[in-house]
Amino acid sequence: MDPDLAVIGGVGFALKGQADEVETPYGKVPVVHSNFVGKEIVFISRHGDNHLPPHKVNYRAIISAARISGARAVISTNTVGSMAGHPMGSIFLPSDFAEFTKSRPNTFFEERAVHVDMGCPYCPHLRRSLIEAAGSLGQTVGEGVYVCAEGPHLESPAQIRMMRLFGDVVGMTGYPEVVLAREARLCYASLCIVTNPAAGMIGGSNLAISEITDLMRKNQEIVAEIIKLAAQEISDERSCGCRYALEDAVL
Ligand SMILES: [Zn+2]
């Protein structure tokens, strides 16, 4: 049976279940099959057991595995730094993105020119389900533009001053995942947890990565609850245009 949903877990977030493996053109991807609230979920760890750094993550393999597993909707979890004063521990749902990455393959189409539409990068149906789920659990939800930095170093104050011109939060893992999901005609949304103020912001500090992962672990439960609630709203009868984003998808 095809899963109803794929969940991509970032640092400090995982779902338990039956371990499996998906063969993709980009390598084998370990996955976990979970079932909750009557929904089949396939969980994919973004960084894997080897804890790959953001610029080394095999994004094409991950999105390919989600698609091959049969899921048509993907919820991705990410940690972000706020450039706009969001409370720590609050939820942020990107509606658009900008990026400053440098070394990441960002398309499935290497041999011919395919220009996937990015007018609506994140699925409005999934976003609405996640926003409503987070709101019903009493969570503060921010929306806006996600800026993806290359990393793995944290940003300098000058980089943040530049990125603030483009967006509201900064992370390292949201791109090219969002674009690849679009190319794969998947409904895709990113559920971000604000774990720190970005460098140079009021209250911003040189936060150790271990402090960020600790915060994410503390928030794991609430992230799982939001996904559970949102999963109940996901059906194949979506009115969004995600599945038509690319007519000649080859996956
Ligand atoms: Zn959609």
C-alpha cells in the first residue's frame, strides 16, 4: 500500500517504525514505515546515520525515495534562525524561498533544459493543514520567506544583514529539497522550528550547534503532534496544482 505521506526529518527528529530501504537512481535510502492515526507514513532521515552536513546531503536521493515509495505529499522538518524576531521554539511555515547555496545539484534533469514553475513553491493544501494543526495546539505560527544558506558554518552578521533583505528566517537544508519536490510533482511543505536568533540580531549569539539540536529535540514531540494532526487532513482530493507542476517528469 502506498504511504499517504512522506516525512523528512532533520536534526533531532525521527519517527519510529519498520526499517526498510528504497533503491533510487541516486543511491539506496534507508526509510522507516510508520502508521499513526490510520495513515501510512514513510519517514526519511535527511542527514542519515552518518549525520551528513547540509551541503553533503543527497537531496535528490531523498526526494526520489519519497516519490518511489509512492507518497504524493511530503512534510519536511527544518530548524531555522530568525531574522525577524520570531519567538524561540515557535513554528514557521515558508511560503517562498531565496537561496545562497553553492555546491548542491538542484535538478533531476541534467541532460536537457527543464524549467519547473516556482510560482507557488510550497503546497497551499499542506501549508494550510500544518498551520491549522499548529494553531489548534496553541503554537505560535510565523509565515514568510525561507533563506537557505550553504553552511556548514553559521552566518556572519554581515551575511545576515544581506539575507534579511531577502527573507525572514535562515536555514541550511530547505533548498534544493523544495525545488526537487516540485520537479517530482510532489506536494511539499516545510515545518520549521525557530531555534535561534540569527547572528547580529537582538539576542543573537554564537549558539553552539549542540544547543540548536537540543532545542530541536525538546520540540520533537510538538512537531510530531502537528504532523499527526495535519496528516489526518491529507487526502488525494487536493485542489492544489502541485501534481501538474511538470508535465514531463521522468521520475
Ligand atoms: Zn499540493
